[in-house]
Amino acid sequence: MLECVINISEGSDPSVIAELNRAAGKSLLDTHSDPFHNRSVFTLYGLNVYRDAFALAEKAFELLDLSRHEGVHPRIGVLDVVPFVPIGDTWFSEALEARENFAREISTKFSVPVFLYGPNRTLPQIRREAFKTLEPDFGPPEPHPRYGSVAVGARGLLVAYNLYLVGHDLDQAKLVAKEVRSHCFRTLGLRVGKQVQVSANLVDPLNHGIYEFYTAVSRLSTISKGELVGLAPLKTINETPKRLWRTLDLSKDKALEIRASAIGLGPSDRRA
């Protein structure tokens, strides 16, 4: 059983996002869109993840043009990030196989360069080094004029999570992000409209989760609210005191296991 959390460089046009949702089919558990980041995160899960992920990729290439894109979040392509994640007792080798097949197929069909990441190369490394010191693993050696390039990965569970800061400017947000950055928390300070945030990937959420990240940032800044991007493991939600759930954008409905159970793919029957 695989999860695939596809990041697409479009978060401001509801009609386009609706078309992308339809393309993702029955595997779609959640869509999170942000107009300032101009980015949408589609969480796919189940027996047909590979097929539905490819259909979503095709629709993104049909509808979007990176040369017209503006947004605060770093990106290398229209179909920016495609990670495959083994869930439960699924072997990591299955995620690696899906990564290789998807990368080869997408580069062949659309003549787009593809970079592989995980477990020995990180996504931040690709963002820093693509087309500089790092050549694509598949496809042409230069970005596609319309699609850019694609990062296709195999990784463990990850939680994308943002904390909005009170009374800070962008430089201060960047400083807070730098102070809390670690091997567990990959962070950026970003401006989002009139607010600033520390945007993070929590790369070991079962051991270093949302509440630990919140605590680290709250030592340095007053926090106005949190924002969960996509879904999170139930464990990291339950570890956060319930008195903070509303402020930190948490609920059991935002747990991967709960959402999967709602479509008949819960832990008891499909190794979730």
C-alpha cells in the first residue's frame, strides 16, 4: 500500500484545481491549496495510486505552464514533487520501484527532465543543485520550456506544516527558521500575504512531530496559528494537547489513518 503526495505548482485557480482533483480519481484523500504559495498538495492513497498519480500528472501538464507561474514557494516544475511512501508493512523497495517506473514513464512521454530523490539524495539538494552540479536521472539535460522539471522520490512519512508568527518581518521569520532547523525539521521563513511563517517539512514525524516543532518555534516567537498541509499520522496529532488543536489546525479527520478508513482502506483491512 503506497501513499503519493503530489505537489503541483497551482494553488490559486479553483477551476483548474477542480480538474486536477477529478483526474486524481478515487485514490485522492485530500487536497490542500494555497494561493500565496500558488501550490496544491494532493494526497493519494490505496491500491491504484500509481495509475491515478500518472493521470494527475498528465492533467497538470495539459493545463499548466511554469513560465507563467508566480508564488512564494520554491519549485522546479509544474509537476514539482512526486514522492511515493510505503505505509504500514509495505516494503520500501515497492516505493523505490514505483519511483523508478514513474520517473522513466513521465520523462519518456513528456520529454521532461526528472531528478530522483531519497534515500541517498534529499529534495533540498535537488532544489539547490539541479542543472548546476546535478544532472537529471531521466530525460533531457535542460528544463522543459513549459513543464520545467520533476522531482520523483521514495521516502518515509513526512508532515508538511506551517506556523504563522506574530509581529515579525521576513528577516526575523528566516532567523527563527534557521534556529529551529535540524535533521528532523527542514524549514524556511516565508512571507504569505501580510503575514510571515516558518514553513517546515517534519521528516521524522512519528518521533519528532508537530507539538515538538510548535514548542521549538514558540520559544522564539509568538505564534498566531498553525497550518497542516495535507494529512498527518494520527500519532503526531494525538501527541499534541487537544487544547491546541483548533489553533494548530488539527483534528482526527486530518489523520491519514482516519481518512483512509473512511474509504474502506483502514489499518485493519489494508495494512494502513
